[in-house]
Amino acid sequence: MSPAQNLLVQIRSNDGLTGIGACQYEARYGETGPEALLVVRQHYASLLVKENPLAIEAIISKLDRFIPDHLPSKAAVDIALHDLKGKILNVPVYHLLGGLAREKVQLLAPQVSRGDPKRQAQDAARLVELGFKAIKLRVGGSDVEEDVERVKAVRDAVGSATEMR
């Protein structure tokens, strides 16, 4: 996979509060990081001035009318607006999105990259030793029998209690 770029967006309200949003970019998504930065700075910024930051749907609709594409840059703006709205209303963003769904979220280990099954098993076991209870195993791109061997080797290394994705 090609390296990804990230865009951070800050939106400030008149009362000095700041919302922060971010989005990752890869060329395969149709918008690069530099393009997103240009769109946000030269176009979205002026469209956001004097808008009510609590009216997120109306603001995003305005951006959609201005330019239908560029979804990643709009996502960064949307996240920043939600962060700002939460700060204005003094509530966590999850409250704005319908409430707390669960008390804890399971932390997924970094992806175990595709490679030799023994190496993948070692890498997965190291992650479980660090305390991860769920791992993501990269498969595909080779023959199916080798993928089956990978999954078996990793399962043997991490045990049945570890969730594998």
C-alpha cells in the first residue's frame, strides 16, 4: 500500500472554542492530502465564515453544493464541526451521535502484515503478550492454501481466546 497522508482541520468559533477534525488520504480515494489542504484553505474556509457551527448538516450541504466530490476533506470538516459542537454544548461527541453505546471499546492490535506464516505467528504472539485481545491478520494476495497455513499458525500462536479478524 502506498503511504497515507493526513489532514488536520481546526475550526474556531467566535467565542474562541476550537474543533479539530482529521482524515487520512490515499491517492486511491480520489483526493490527495495536498489537494484536500488546498480545497479547505481556498474554498471551504470562506464558506464556513459566519455559519452557525451547530448546523452541521446545513454546512456540509453547502459544501456539497459547492463541490460534490472531495469527500475526505469534507469528512475532516465534519469531524471538526462535531468536536466544536460538543465543546459549545459541553457534551461529549458520542452524546451528539445518539448516546453511549458501550462502556469500553476493544482495542485492536496493529495489523499483522502478510508474510511467512511463522513470522506472522511470532508477530501476533508478541502483540498478544503486549495485552491485545484482538488482532487483524493480513491474508490474501497468494494462494489459498498458504492463507490457510497462515491462519492456523497464528491461531496456534495466540490461542483460542484471542479474536482474529
